[in-house]
Amino acid sequence: MGLDIRMPIGLMFVIIGVLLVAYGFISDPAIYERSLGMNVNVIWGSVMLVFGIVMTVLGKIGAKNPPPASADAAPAGGRAAH
Amino acid sequence: MNLAAIDWLVMLVYFVFVLGIGFALKRYMKTSTDFFLAGRSIPAWIAGLAFISANLGAQEVIGMAASGAKYGISISHFYWIGAIPAMVFVGIFMMPFYYGSRARSVPEYLRLRFDEKTRGFNAISFAVMTVFSSGISMYAMARLIQILHIFDGVFAALSIPQEYIFHFSILVSALIVLGYIFLGGLTSAIYNEVLQFFLIVAGFVPLVYLGLKNLGGWEGMMQKLPESFGHSWVGMGSPATNPLGVEAFGLAMGLGFVLSFGYWCTDFLVVQRAMAADSMDAAQRTPLIAAVPKMFFPFLVIVPGLIAVALPDQKAPTGMVYEQTAGHEEPMGKGIIPPKMNAATGQPVVNEAGHIELDYDLAIPNLLLHYFPNGLLGLGLIALLASFMSGMAGNVTAFNTVFTYDIYQSYIKKDASDDHLLKVGRVATVGGIVLSLFAAFVATRFNNIMDMLQLVFAFVNAPLFATFLLGMFWKRATGHGAFSGLLAGTLAAALHHGLSLPAGAAVGFKGGWLGSIHTYPSEMAQSFWTAIFSWSACFLVTIIVSLVTKPPVEEQLRGLVYSMTEKPSYGHVAWYKRPQAFAIAVLGMTVVLNIVFW
């Protein structure tokens, strides 16, 4: 199918990651009392951001090197029954 | 609950992407195969994650945490013996027939292998079941949104009465799911399921991390819980010595064999994802890839339940959900699990034994409120909403396919063109969602109807795996045999349920309505044994009736029965790249997990 799923997933994680990190920097530190004093928005936002970038890069690489047509991509097994 | 602008923003991003995927895929939907089977073009890893995500519906996330809070880590049996072996089996042994026969749905396989009546029985019962399951998902999601007070502020600001929040939530979720399936069909559902898979993981990992850190790690948590909560097999010798009230045989046969194989190997909801794969190899790998995250899900969905009961009892609670109990002298809940409240009286619900009943379903929502600050809270909420929506969407895509191919094309318009079927599929999507909406509202009015329906579905489903097992591995099995076996199995399940009762339960939906001649130590034990009886009845009756009816023509069984099908050959692939090697690795890891949590 024409859309590589890694692109939207990557992009969404990047956007949410950036939002969380940015909010983590401007938010009142008092709200992190419940998360055991950790600024989880900055921490987890960065993790999501990195994951999003990796997904996007993988999607880009995949788009540059399209897999061979499905018949060649999966020779194993083939179509057992016809 | 105090949602900040950031939480709304995070949720908005999610909804934009969910619908955006539907729009982006719209132009690829040219034939009915594109719409119902994703053009059979999905790579294995995507099909695998969708396979697991479609199953990760509401009852999974909320229900498994609730059961974890009630029974402890032994609930992971529902994963380790109740899912993994069956997932391996369907991948290695059944996919060659499902995928190889080019059947477009599970009922259609039954038509090819047996006959029209067996297909009709399966198609109609399945279609009804999916509509009600998606309705129940919607209902549960709207209830949760209501309990968490997500929209209260918005509604108050717009001066709309609060009682419309429930209707609003149901409608919005229905419209979103409708939107992305209507536009992009199964591909859209699968892509969104993959997106939701990552979101659910992203939302729950920090929750488990914070909970465990707070309690002093795994050891610290276990010190605050009963000894049995940390073991899955210790005490399984007798129903009296384990929290589930089940003995090892009933567990292994009832859950591990009949129920689990019946679901994973025959339920079109999950099998459809593998049928959409781009090759036989990918179709075989789909359930195997799904098995890997599946075996670790107990840590994401059961452990939060354990954390919720291990936390100190809340006296002056923080989250909105507890407010109802604030002001009482003694904490009435356990950990951060609040008591069930009677909406009419505002008092906690007390059971027959005089104990306050706990609302275990709130384990995860309360934990989110307990640990997540604004920002992450928005992410936690979409993880929760994503789980509801993927469950709903899975049912709707399975419904529109079975309706179009197995009901419409088979009984209503046999010579329909492909273009016409594509249109019918879109209409069926709308129809399926409207029926689910209806089911969701029925559920609000008549709670008992839902209990009854779920019971009937359990009776219809229990024997299915016997039919498939005989159909795929015994070429002598006939259509008459299969159909009478299914009826006998359903009847046996109903009879067994009607004649037995779990200890301490009242006659009615719990059983005993034909006069109770056997008492089970727990409801779980009863349901496992109902499944065992039903399966055995179907198995025996199918064999007996098959032997006295005319054998099927062998030539017509090519590709449908094990002995008449060329096996997928992997001779030229390195051994470690074959699905069988993957399967053995998956089973090995499962054994290790069982030993670690013995």
C-alpha cells in the first residue's frame, strides 16, 4: 500500500514528544510531586521524540529502497495451495 | 480531574493522525479486496502488531488490570497458556489453509471445506457477536470518560447538562472509528491498530515504572501483597490452594486448549489480520510476531493491577475518582481501588457477605491520575482511548467483511459486481456502527441482556475449534457432521451451564437454571469446564455423524485439508529464518516466563 505506516507513527511521536518536552520546561515543578519528583514530561517526551525520529528515518530509508515486489520478497513458502 | 491545555493538545494530535491515516488511504481503496483484505499487501510485522492490537480491546486493558488486582500474577495464565500456544498453532498449522485456500473470511473457509449451512451458522452468529462486542466497547469507554470527568469542564463551560456526556462520548468514538474505516477499510484499521499499539506501550510503560519505583521495585511491591499474588503455578494442584479457584487440568484443558484455541484459531477478528498479509510466509509469521509482545503484556496490563492494591489505602484521596469516598473516617477501598458506589444512594455497594465491593475496573484509570502530571496525563488518556478504539475497529472491520462476503454476496445478491461489493462494504461499516451504538444504549438500559448475550456467544463459540481441527486434519469430516457437531457443542455448553453453579452464586446468569447438580469452586472453573464439555460433544458428534454420512469428494479438499495440501516449503531458507524456528523460540521464551513466575 502506498503509505508507509512508519511515517505517520514517527511523525506523531515526534510531535507529541516535542509537546511534552516543551511543556516539561515551562510547567510548574510542583505538578511533578505526583510523579515522584521526576519531570516525566521532559524524560518521557525525549524518549518519544527519539523513537519518533528513528521511525521516520526508517520510513525514509524504506521509501528510498523499496522492497522488491512481493513475489520476490517472500520466496519462502510461496503459495502452498492453488 | 484537571486537564490542562497540553493534555487536550496531545489528544488532538492523536485524533488528527487517526483520521489522517484514513484520508491518506482513501485513494488506494479501489477493489473490495483492498477494502476488506487490505489488498493482501500488509508486511508481516505490521500484520503482527495489528493482530495483537485488535485483540487489545477494552476488556483487555481494563479487565486484566482488574483481575490482576483481584488474583495477582496468576492471571498471566490468560497470556502464557491461554494465548501463546494457540497463536503458534494458528501460524504454523492453520495458516497454510486459511491463507492458501484464498478464502476471504473464516466463514468462507467453512463453506469451502464443509457446506453452506455451516458457513451460515458461523457467519450470522459471528456478525451478531461483533456488533455487540463493539457496542460493549463503546459503552465501557463512555462510562470511563464519565467517571473520569474528562468532559465535565467543557460541558459546564458550554452550559450543557452533564448527563449528555455519556451520549456525546459514545457518538464521538463511533464517528471517529466510522471515519477511518469508511475511508480506508481494513488497511486503515490495521495501520491505526499499529499506531495504537505503540501508543498503548508508550502510555503504560511510565505508569508501571513509576508504580514499581514508588513501591520499592518488584520485591517491595510483593512484600505488600499476599504471597500467592507473586506465583502463577504454585498451588495449582487443587482449586482450594490458588486464588483462581481452578485446578491445573481444568486450566490447561479449558483455558489453554478449548477457549484459547477456539479464539485465536477461529475468530475472524484476529485471523483477518493474518489473511491480509502479503505472502504465505508473512501470514504464518503474523501470529508469531504478535506472540512476542503478547507474552510481555502481563507486565503492562496485569502489574498495574498489582501496584494499585499494593499502594497504601487512600484516606484523603487525590484524584477525582476518589472524591466520592472522601470524608469517611476509614478508607473503604483497597490500595487506590475505590469501593463500588451505588449511583442511586451514593453509598458503597455491599455484597451478601457484608463486605464492601471494590470497583477493580478503576485500577488503571486511578493509577493514571495518581502518577501522571498534566502532559503525560494526556498521553495516558489516549493510550486508554486507543485501546477502546482498536477493539471497536477490529470488530467493525470483521463485521463488514463477513456481512458483505458471507451474508450479502451469499444470500442477498449472488452476482454482485466487485464495485457493488465495495459500496456494500462501506454501507455495512455504517450499519455495523449504528447497530453497535444501539447495542451500547441497550447495555445502559438492560445490564442483564448483555450478560445473557455474552453467555450465548460463549455457548456458540466453545465448540468451534473442534470443527476446525477435524475439518483441517481429518479429510473424512463432512458438512452434516460439522453442522450437527456445532449444534451439539452449543447445546452441551448450555446444558452444562444450566446444571452447574459456582460456589456461593445465585441461580440465574451464573448457571443452575436447569437445577444445579454440580458446584464449582469458582466461576472461572465453571466456564473452563463448560468449554471442555462443549468441545468434547462437538468433537464426538462430528466424528459420528461424519462416519454415517457420505464422504466428501477428495478432489474438492485440495488446499483445505492437511493431507491434501502441499506444505509451504522452506527448504531453501536458512533454518533460523523459518517460521518453525521462530515458533520454537516463542514457545521457549514462554516456558522461561512460566518458570520465573512459578
